[in-house]
Amino acid sequence: MKKLLTILALGALIVGCGEKKEEKKDGFEMNRTKKEVKAADSDEGVPVDLSNKGVGPIKSMSFDATVDADLAAQGEAKFNAICTACHMADQRMIGPALKGVYDRRSPEWVMNMILNPDGMLKEDPIAKALLKEYNNAVMLNQNLSEEEARAVAEYLRTL
């Protein structure tokens, strides 16, 4: 009788606990999906302001009607060397996605942010809003010359 009760108890336990089986995987797994961003929603809490020129040495700037391919190639090389740790064209990272940046910011603002990120983060309302939007991740001053920054700005036109 004791054996019968033990067998019944074990049977009930096995049936009661055996309904769900979870498959365990060995090793590390990470699921990263790329999210395409549109110019309008890439900086969700930050206003679009094309009249703001920012704080820094660039007071006026205009682009030619066509992209200067040689200058853009120089800018792409510089961008790949120093900017890709925080920025991508179509995806938010530590910093904003840069595709369509000139739909949201003036060329002067972009150049001043490249050349004078410290001053911009202290004084410019859009730079402050971006800092807040991106969890206080500070853009570091890369100490670029105006010519190097202009090349990067030209490259950003091609994105």
C-alpha cells in the first residue's frame, strides 16, 4: 500500500510539473534590430529650428547647389575615423542619427556643434535639449579645423 501511494504521488508530481518545458540555450544571445529613423522623429523631444545658427565661430555658411564629391570624400574619411563611435546615418546610437540633419538644423548650427560642442552644450537651447534627449551623453570636442569640419558637413549632405 505504501508503494502504491508513493507511485501515485510521484506520478501526480511528474504530470503536474511536466506541462511546460523551456528550452535552454547555451552561450550568449543578443537580438539587435536596426530601426530606420525618419528626419522628423529622430530627435523626438528636440524642436526643429533652421534659423538657429548656434554658438561658435561660424556666423554664416551656405552650400553650393551640388555636393562637392572630393570634399565629401574627405569628410567621409574623417567621419568614419572619429564620429562613428557615437553616430550612424540611419540609427540612433549614443548620439542622433545624422541622415537628414539639414532638414532639422542649419548648416551654421551643424558646423558650430562640430567645432564648439562645449560652448554649444552650455549656451545653445537645441544642444541642451539634445543632451537631455541622449541621456547626458556629451559630444566631445574633436579639435577639428574649420576645413575638416566643412568636409564633414559636406559629407553629411550625402546621407
